[in-house]
Amino acid sequence: MFDVHSVPLKTLVAEFDLELAYTATDYESVCLTVEDVARPGLQLAGYYDHFEPMRLLVLGNMESSYLQKLDSTERALTFDRLFAYKFPAMLIARNIEPDPQCLEMAKKHNVSVLRTAEPTSTIVSAIIAYLKSALAPSITRHGVLMEVYGEGILITGESGLGKSETAVELLKRGHRLIADDAVEIRKIAGNVLMGTAPKLIRNYVELRGIGILNVAKLFGMGAVKTENEINLVVNIVPWQQQKEYDRLGIEENFTEILGVKVPTNTIPITPGRNLAVILEVAAMNNRQRKLGYNSALEFTQQMDANRMDLTGSK
């Protein structure tokens, strides 16, 4: 089960330094729950079919010019009809002065009115990008997230198997830490997963026997990264003598996270195995596969061709 988010209107106002032209009585409790914003051109003309009042409304120069062509009474009726839908807030771009009828109807229906000096298209695209990230479905997974040769590797497995120790070894080899112990994963597009660390434990690693380490201070700021796409899951498991493990790597395995299938390697560990080196090779191999080259498939094709040649020679 993933978390469903909302963004408080006051957080958006602070993030984009918006001016409050009118503050509704419920301003502190209003939240945005959809990532899109709307420019109410058709609604100002009286067309409300398919109108979604959950969106933030943005008025630009075009809408303001149209409203100025209406007489005062008609303009008041237009705003009255629009604000009656009780959308989260109205944002007026380009530092346009709010119309008196706009503020009057905003007060009547208790809807906040905001202002910004930014051009309409600029503020709309910026807010949509911000809301897409903030409202993305998310889930928290136990594990370690590292960037290895540009690939985001989510290391999973039972506690005590050496995930954090492997992370430290990778840090010594020049790779970067995103999260240790808990990884917050957000689905920001159709098949893109971004991982980050909870703010409380960001940049920290727990190493049994030593304690909590601040990676940024110990290895330098270049050893940490705020977030990274998750490209590969590596599941570490204890070696079991009786169990069969894939030795060729032909079978492609996946872990489904938030509906996205992520390529997965299961690595059995025994004392003496250098997990850091194995993860470096796993990262490079995953990158090759994304570029269309599969060494395991090439090997089996050569074996099959050689077998056919030997059979034919007989």
C-alpha cells in the first residue's frame, strides 16, 4: 500500500513566494490533491462541463483582458458563478491587480486569491512540476540506495547481512550514498521511480560495532546525493548449500514497486565474497542490458551454435 499525499496551500505559497491578495478563513487547512492547474478561459465564458474544481486556477493576461471587456454587473456574475465551485485558490499572474468584483466574490465564497509577478506560462509549468513531485505515489522500503556508475541500486535483504558495510565499501571506491536503512520511493512518471532518504537520517549510515556515521563529513559532500532513479534491485540472501542459483543470468527477474517492474539480481553471500565489486559489475551489466547488449544471451547463442557445428561435423 502506498501513501497518498496532499500539498497544503500555504506550503505552495511559501515555495513560490506568492502574495496573498485575499486570505480565506480556511486558508490554513486548504490542500492541493491534484498535480494539474487550470486556466479558466471557458468557465469565464460560461462553459462548466468537465470543470474540475479540485485544481488551482490561474488567471493570466488573456483571461484578464476578456474580463475587462465585460461590464461591471456581468463581470460580478461571472466571478460569482466561478467562485461558487469552491476551488482551492485563484492565482493571478503577471502582477495583475485583482479586479474589485473578483475580490468581492472571493470573500463571498471564502476562496483565497494569490498573486505573482511571474509570467503565466512560467508559473504554471513550475507549479505543475512541483506538484507532480510532491503528490507522487510513494512507499518506504527497508534497504540501502547507492549510485554506482550512474545506476541507482537498491540493496535489499535481511538485517545483519552487510548492506551498510557494503555501502561503506562502495563509498570508499568513489560511489555515492542516497539512503541507508529506509528508502522513500516515489513514482514520478509512468515507469520512473525516484528514491531518497527521510530527512531525519539523510547522509547517515549505521555501521554495527562503530555506530552512526555522517557520510558527508567523513567522505565529503561528493559522496552523497539527495535522490536518484532506481534502476536495479539487488537482493542479498544467505548462501544455502542445497539451493540452486542462476549461474548464467539468462532469466530476467523483476521486483514490482508501485506498479513498476525493476530488474532484480539475487546475490547469495558467503564469508569472503566482495559485495562491493559484485555490485559494481551488476551496475555495469545492467547498463549494458539497457543499451541492448546481453552477455549471457550472447554466450548461450555461441554455445548453441558450437553444439550445432559439432553435431553437424559428426
